[in-house]
Amino acid sequence: MGWCDEWPVGLNGEEYDGKHFLTLARDNASPFKDVWNVQLLIDEIEEKLQVKVIDIPTIDKGSNNYVRVCSWLSSGRLMQPCDPTR
């Protein structure tokens, strides 16, 4: 990969559609697993903020879309507080 990351291809040979990203990451099936440990990032967010990431609705090409996910995370839209009694 050069200066521009390539968009991953799914098992069906088609471009990844950007859906079910959190589920794929949690199942160790992220389409980015060869270049980016997404679960490590999610684990760090959950640990440092003491929250549980509950959804990443969709992702798309381009760094501006990663900024959008970070914005959703920082606003609390995709997280819920952890219950310290569990």
C-alpha cells in the first residue's frame, strides 16, 4: 500500500460495503485485519473511557469518514456507560 490505502475486498470478491464493521471486528473478521487492528482501538476506547462501544453503523472510504466515527464516539452516540456492578 502506498500513500493511498486500498479499500478491502470481501470474501465474495467485491469491495467491502462498510456495513457490520463492529461485528466483524469483534469476530476477528475485520476486512482491515491485515493492516489495522480495529479491535485494539475499540478495546482502548472502552478501557480509557469506561464505556462499551455498541455500534459503528457504517464506514466509507477516506480519512474524513474516520473522523466522523471518532466524532460519533466522542459524542457518546455509539457508546453506553459500563455498569461497574457487572
